[in-house]
Amino acid sequence: MSVMAKNLDRPDERREFSKGFGNLVHLGAHTVGRGKLEPGWRWSNDIRPIAGTTSCQFHHTGVALAGTLHVEMDDGTTIDIGAGDVYDIPPGHDAWVAGDEPYESIDWSPRLDEFAKKSP
């Protein structure tokens, strides 16, 4: 095993989608991403067409850097995530940027390398 370091400003991959993007770095079996979502972004409008599921089926773990993300679980439970919050969002949710400030986060979720990945 060797020591590794990568920079999210020079990602291995950049995923662009409606009203947002994610920069991804791959470290062995792990993927870490920094995302920015613009006001007006909503998972059900901007990612559902890519994912093809009725709600987001990814388990997200990370830390919010700026802005506010409103999350609504399939069971109706809601939470607002803001700058400095460390989050754990289980599968089965919708989410959208709340307010006029872009939402930025760093995410190290399992399977992150598959999030918002368009089929070839």
C-alpha cells in the first residue's frame, strides 16, 4: 500500500448536469466528490432523468460547505443541511437547493462513482 493524495480542483472526472456539477477523485476503492448545485436545482428535475428511479437511491455521506440543501425522504421526513453540517442521507429521497445561494459539499458516499453517471 502506498500513500496517495489527489486534489478536487484537478479531478479524475467531472460530471456536469443541469444546474450543477461534481468533481470526482478516485483513491483506490474510494471515490470522493465535491459538488456545486445552483439555486433551482432539484434531484427530481435534474438527476431523475439520468438515474431513472422515482427517488434518489444513493446513500450520501459528507459535509456541506456552503448554501442549504432541503432533503425530503420518501416517508415525508425532512431536514435542511447547511454549511458545516456533516450529513448521512439514506436512499429514498428527493432534495433541492433552498434559497438563492449555491449549495456546495464534499461527499464520500459508497458508490459515488455511479452518481449522475450517464449511460454510454
